[in-house]
Amino acid sequence: MMARTFYAALLIFLVFAVIAAEFSQAFSHDERILLQTRRKHKHTGFKQGECPGACSYRCSKTQHRKPCMFFCQKCCFKCRCVPPGTYGHKEVCPCYNNWKTQEGKPKCP
């Protein structure tokens, strides 16, 4: 009786291990990092050391990554805030949203 319980538990464990292995292979390395970043993303109260990670996610889908990262980090250092997602949602961070260039255009991506 004890052996049957052990083998049943082992079988269940192996099934879950196979499912987990297939799930982890379904996503590329970059997609898994983006999913982890998205789960951990906070919007305000950043320390300067946290700005590069938040801006890396914010700028992850743009074709102009280098200028996006430059201005996002500049805004993050000043405002201590980065909006959620890769585009829009600036209303979450008023400082980030209201900082303008001399021409009156948004400074922060």
C-alpha cells in the first residue's frame, strides 16, 4: 500500500515537471525577463539604482532605444517615477507627464 502511494506521488511529480519544462520552453529568454519585470514593476518611489531597470522595460519595444533610455532615466532620476507599460499611462506620474522641452513637447518617453 505504501509503495502505491509513493509511485502515485512520483508520477504526479513527473507530470508536473514535464508541464513546467514545456511551459518554460514556450517563452524565449527575453520574454521571460519582460514577464518578470512586469510583475515586479512599481510606478513611484524609485531609487536611482532602480531607474535603469524600469526604463529598460519602458523602452523595450521602441525602435529608438538609446534616446528613450537616456530621457527615461533623466526623468526617472528627477521624478522618481516611471509610468507602467511600454507606452502611454503618463497620468500615473504627474511630474513625468508634465515635464516639457523648450518647444513645449513632452520630455519623458
